[in-house]
Amino acid sequence: MAANSSRWSLDHVGSLEGKTAVVTGANSGLGFETAKALVAKGATVLIACRNAQKAEAAAVGLRTAGRGNICVVPLDLSDLASVANAATVIAGQVDHLDLLINNGGIMGVPLSHTKQGVELQLGTNHVGHFALSARLFPLVAQAPAGRIVTVSSNLHKGAVLDLSDTASSNSYSGQKAYGRSKLANLIFALELNRRLTAVSSPVISVAAHPGWSRSQLAANGPGASSSPLSQVFSTLATKLGQKTATGALPTLYGALGDDIHGGDYLGPQHVMELFGPPVKVKPSATASDPDLAKALWQWTAALTGVDFP
């Protein structure tokens, strides 16, 4: 249930000229709408995407959205070498980052693994974003009030994070693995903010989820599956979900809201956080577990070989 009501909208946001942002997975769906809103307000937005052709096509559309600048950065979140290269490219283009929006991801794909042997959804959605955030943190710290916004999902509720089987060797369900990856995203965002608070950093970390929104995730994951149930889920998501631009509002609220504090979690207001305007919502008890967060952090830092300075 939503923790509060809100009347926040993009109309409350002034000019973002001079601001810089990175949005992962911005070639379509929620990421595209997020980048579009930032560009419309005048921000310089670097869209970090795996598919260069789709990213360039998206950039053409985004450049007509407003007066902000758009740059394309190649990024495959499942490949730690690509993450490191993307961070180097970004550091060569901007001297600070006001916003890092960890939006990109995959959903419900058949069992596969990263080069590190991690189940692909966990490796892409969480591990890749952890490594990218750590590498870009010095740029975020250079901003007067930098924010890192990590996109989770309502499906984090009820998910189980078993760090003894990150390869999904014992069993595999695409939807359960997606929920686990989104739980990891939320745990990471909350733990990052604890650590920032402990050192009195001006940077804040928040999380958001889009509710039930139309997205390319459902089409590219469950929609591409041969399972009839998965295809029904994909069809319902694309037909009944709220508009993608509306689904992006919790992320934008977390990125731009004046009343946002570190550790906040944003989502839709109505019907079990599935639809409606963005408000502050509550993470699950599992997502808020500091011991699990510490264990996940240690495992991810060891796997990636990077940590926050």
C-alpha cells in the first residue's frame, strides 16, 4: 500500500539545463520515456544501451523531444568488460553526473549465464548495475546533489535471494529469477543509501518501480516464450498496463522530486501499486534486511572486482 498521497508531476520540474544524466536501457519503453522527459527539460542525457542500432534510432526521436543533448553509449550490462568500457566513455564526455538511472534490464528469458557464471537476469539487472554505479560514482559525487535511481519491480515481493545458488543450478523459473533480480536491485539501492549516509555523502540513492506498465520487457521476455501462460502475461501487460510514460513517473519522481530523501522507494499509488500517480511506497521486509544487504554487497563486490570508493 502507498505510504502517502502525492500530486507530483513533471509540471513541478523547472529547467534542467546544465544537468547531466545517464539512463540505461533507454532505447525503448520506460527508459525511453525517462530520457525523453529529461531531454524535454533541457538535460544532457547519455543513453547507455546494448543494441547500438536501436539506440541510434531512439536518439533521433529523443532529439526532437526538447532542447537537451543526447549521446549514445554502448553498454551490455551482462558483460563486465562492456560496463567498464561504458564508464570510461562516459567519464570522457562529462565531468559530473547529476543523475544515474539504473533502468535497463531483461525479463523472463530462458536460463542462461554471464561470463562469471551468474544467471543472466541477476547478472544483467543487478550485477551489471552495481558495477556501473560503482565505476560512475566519482562522477555522481562531483554533482552538487547527485542521485542514483535504481528501478525495481513489484515482483520483488515474495522473491527469494539465495546467494548459494546464483547460477540457478538447482531449479529455474524465468519469472522467479526476474523477481529475484528486482529484489536484488532494491536491496542494493537501500544498502547503498545506508553506506552514503554513514559517510555523510551528499549523494542519495533511491529506488522506484513502474507498477503494471506497458514495456518491451514483457514482449522480449515472456512474450517470446513458447509457454502459453507467459504469452498471456505478455499480452495482458501490453494491453492492460498503464501507459509507458505514466510507468516512468515513479523513476522521474525519484530523480527530480524536491521532497525525495535517500532510501525512498517510489511507485504507483493505486490498486496494489499497479496504477496511478507516483508516491512513496514501502519495500518488503526482505528488501529492507540489512544482513542480507551486506551479504549481497560483499558477494557482488567480490564478483565484479569493483566497489564504491
